[in-house]
Amino acid sequence: MSRRRARGSGDPLSALVILIVAIISVVIFTPIVLLKSALVTLGLPEKSNVTIGIAIFIYLIVVGMLVWMWVRLVVIPKRKAEEERKQHLQQRLAEQEEKRRREARRREEQEEERRRLAQQQEEERRRKQEREEQERAEQIEALLERDALRESVHYMDGDEFEIFMANVLAQKGYQVQTTPKSGDQGVDLLLTIDERNVAVQLKRYTGAVGNAAVQAVVAGMFHYKAKEAWVITTSTFTKSAKQLAMSNRVRLIDGKELEDWLCDLRDEA
């Protein structure tokens, strides 16, 4: 029973093989038979091997021509199109890579230009700062001369004298902070000396400075929470101002002491 089933299961495959062989035979032998009949019609002997050979030869020539035409018209153009497509794809990839490289170079150039400009700006800022410091030092050094000091301070107004003293004190190494022009509460400058805050009032006077300056700087000292108070003037102080300053521990610097002090500062410079 099982053998019959095995045979039955193999029948479709055998039939398929037989069908394929039949089709191939028809495709191959039918043209040859037709060519032989045509040659016989033309006068060649029917049962001659020469006639069959000529028919087979013509058949092979025709098949070869058909294959050649198929290769030329189908295979070669297809392969050429495939190669062109590959070349086009490679060209696009190369263009994209070149574009990426150009973009990378452009970014590098921009970054280099940015760094160069930053360095140039920093160099210009440093040179400007050096020039300003040099000019300020030369100005202070010139003003520290006794004669130049006397003449220059004599013609200064209050704001110029305040700027001059701020530069001088900064040159000495103190941290200097100016107060508002209006509402300064009697204090023109705030100094930081060894973590001590000092309230300073400046008086460019030709006459003697009285109690009012001392009283104002004492009030300003408490307002700015300073530890000390100074009054600096280009002239002198009244006896009453000196007594009031002594009782309130206010340091008074008159014109002579200011000249000596500035000359010492010049020698240190």
C-alpha cells in the first residue's frame, strides 16, 4: 500500500519532467524539421545527412543571431545602465563628501577667524589699557612734582581734584571708589586699606577749612559704615576743626602734608 502511495506521489514530478523534455524537443527539433522540409523543397535529398546537417547549421546560426541580438539589445544596455547608475551614485557620494569637506573647512576658517579677531581685540584692549595706565602714571608723575603740583592743583576745579586724588590713591595701591556727585553725604572717596574702609572728603580750598568739613565726613563715615575718616585739603585747617577732628579721630591732611606725602609717593613710584 505504501509503495503504491510512493509511486503515486512521484507521478506529478515525472509528468513535469516529461512535459519539459517534450517542450524542449518541440522547440529544438520542430524548427530543424521545418528547415529540412524547406531544404528538401529546394531540391536537396530528403534522407541525406547533409540535408539534416545544413538544417541544424542554419538553426544554430539563427539561434546564435537571436542570442546575439538579445545580448546587444537587452543585456548590454541593461548592464550599461547599471554601470551608469553606479557611476552616478558614486559621483553623488563624492560630491556629498566634497561638500562636507568644504563645509568643515569653512567652519574651521570661521573658527580661526573668530579666534584671530578675539586675539586681536584682546591685544588691542591690552594695549589700550597699557597706554591708559602709562598716560595716567606719566600724568601723576608730572603732577607729583612740587611746582607742577602747586600750579596744577591751583587751577583744578572740584571734580578734577577728585579725579586726581582718586588716581593718586589708586597708584599707591588703595582700592578707590567714588561716590555720587549729588547726595554724597559729605564723602568724596571711599578707600579700602587692609580690609578697613576709609571715608575721604576732599577740599580744594585757598582758605582754612573749618568744622563743617569734619562734621560732614564724620556723618558720612557712619552712613557708609566706614572705620576711619580723612579730610584732605590743599590749604590748612582752623584750630577748631583740628580740635573737633582729634575728638572724633578724623585724620586731617593739609596742603603741606599733602605735598610731602605726594612727593614720597613719587619717590616710591
